[in-house]
Amino acid sequence: MNPHLAPLDVPDGSALSAVQRLGDLTEPYLGPAATDALFTEALNEANAWHAERSPFFGRLWRSRPRTPLTTAADAADLPYLHANFLKQHEVLSIPREDVVLHLTSSGTTGQRSQMFFDTWSIRAGQRMVARIFDHYGWITPDQPVNYLVFGYEPAPGASRGTAFTTHYFCDFAPAKSVFHALRHNGTDHAFDPFGCVDTLVRYAEEGLPVRMFGFPSFLYFTLKQLRARGVPPLRLPADSLVLLGGGWKGHADQQIGKEELHALVEERLGIPADRVRDGYGSVEHSVPYTECARHRFHVPVWSRLFVRDVRTRQVLPYGERGYPHFLAPHMTSAPVHSVLMGDLVSQYPGSECGCGIDTPYFTIHGRAGTGKNRSCAVAAAELMKGAAA
């Protein structure tokens, strides 16, 4: 068994028994009808947990009379934190000495969300990733692979959430070698397109499956560099995998559509489109969302999504665009079980996808507004330093 699938205990088994049972669900895409009651019970426990332990959330919770949720739909009335709030304030529900991991949402410039994790919170999120990888057959302990990470090379003192996540993705198949596109030069990171090209050529000659994770912009510029250097199309093994995340922020003028990128990956690397997926997540809301084979983000059993009108914040029906309001009761270290993000999304019933997953899925339409808030992708884009030209 992969160690990230191993049993895991909540901090308080009596206060968080439903959170434990929800976290122990092994199938990530059970239909809502089978899990709504348990999810509602777990969310009630999370509300009580944070109201007692977080002074900030306690005041917010007691600002008006509250009654326990009776259905998952009732969660639409819960108070939520906006992700931007977490760029200005640190909120915890545990003593600082119980913090085992501190992650930030962006790079060296711009506003950064600070998130603090206890053992259960970070390992529960990792176990969700492992179960999604297991669901798609991406845990291959007997098949070594080569990794090309379109993200930050680990460095002492680094706390970027994206670096932590992409490094963790390398735990599901034995690594023969790992190359990071954003190389650490002792003081900062810089994009190395020539190193990426040379690495892909070497990997193709070795013949092992290749797994690529990270920002889509760096993959795209690497593919352009392959062509510019006159490298013939490579043929990586068909069971290679590309899992991207972080968006194109900072390179919107050069962004191409997903279908075009998928076609380019297949043309230049020989990896079919159903092995090229996007992931979505954030340090403020640590539930992983991974595209199905039809490239839709289905909501896993450990979370729920409401889409809210950008002006009124009212909950919108399927198909309409608004802010995503995510709920997930697993976090015990900080009161981020109800978070409003700044993206624009629309949600649809799972039955409309056709991939066989019953849970609802959502489509991302970009960021709302053009304010100063920046993400890891923005900071990473600045490291291009003309390399994409």
C-alpha cells in the first residue's frame, strides 16, 4: 500500500467522528446521495470545532443565532472566508506549537495567503490526492518513471504551496530521475527551457514513462523550444502522464486553449489527450480537484461547491458563472472549511459529463477582476526573463 493511503486519525475522535468517517471514504467520487448525510454531520462538527478554538471564527459564528445543518444544501447559509482575507490575516484553530507545516500561496512578490497545518490537516489532504491517483490508476509502485516538474526546484526555507504539491506528486511512482524547470540558483528560481528540452530528449531515449507536473505555460514554452531547436517529434511511452495546474497568469497574451495544448503535446511528445489533465486547488482550500478523462473537474466526496453571484453573493443554479464557494470539513488547524475563491466558475450535474462519475463538475472561466492579488503562477511567470520569446 502507498504510505499516503495508510490509516489516519483525527485529533479528537469523539468531537470529530464524522470528519474521521468522511476522510476514511476510499472512493473519491461517490454520488452526493450516498454521502450528503455524512458530509452534513462532518460540517457540523467542523463548525463546532473552529467556533471553540479560533477566536476569530468563534466571533463570526456567534454573531447571529445558528442551528445545526440538517442537509448539505443548508451549508449555503454558512459564513465563509474570502481567500483575499487570508492574504491579510493569519487565522488558526491550534496553538502555534502544533503547526507542522506552513505554506504560502504565492511567490516572492504580491500578496500571499499564509496557511498553517497540523498533522491531520496536511495528511488528510495528501490522502485525498492519493485516492484520486489510485482511482485513475496512477499509483504504480512497480513502474519507475522519469519526472519533469514545471515548477520550483526545492530549496531550503521555501514555503510555496505549489512546490510542496508538485514534489508530493512524485511519490506515486518510483523516480529514476527528477528535473525541475524552475532551477534554484542559490537566491532565487529561474526558468531553464534548454534544460527542459535536453531532459525530454534524454527521457525519450531511455524509454521509461515520463510524468510531467506543474504550470502549463512552462510546458508550452518547452514545446515551442523543442520545435525552435529543430528537435524531431518525440515518442514518449503511452502511459506517460501530464498533470498541470496554476493557470497562465502573466502570459495571457500567449495562452492557448486546452484542446490546442493537448494536440501539441500529442504531436511533439506522443502523449494522448486523455493522459493530459489539469488539476485545481489552492493553499486556502486544500482539497484536490483533478480532471476526468473528459477534462471536467468533478467535486470529490470530501467537499461541496456552491457558485455565488459576483454582485449579490446569492447561490446560482447550474450553468451560471460566479464565485466558487467551497466547503470541506477536514481542516482542523484553521477555520477554512468554508472559503470563497476569486475565480469565475460554473457548475453542472455529473450526469452531463458522460465519464461515469456522478458527482457535479465545474468549469473554470478565469479570475474575476484585475486587482493586485497575485498567485504562484504570476510569480513564476516573472521568472521567464524573456526565455519564452
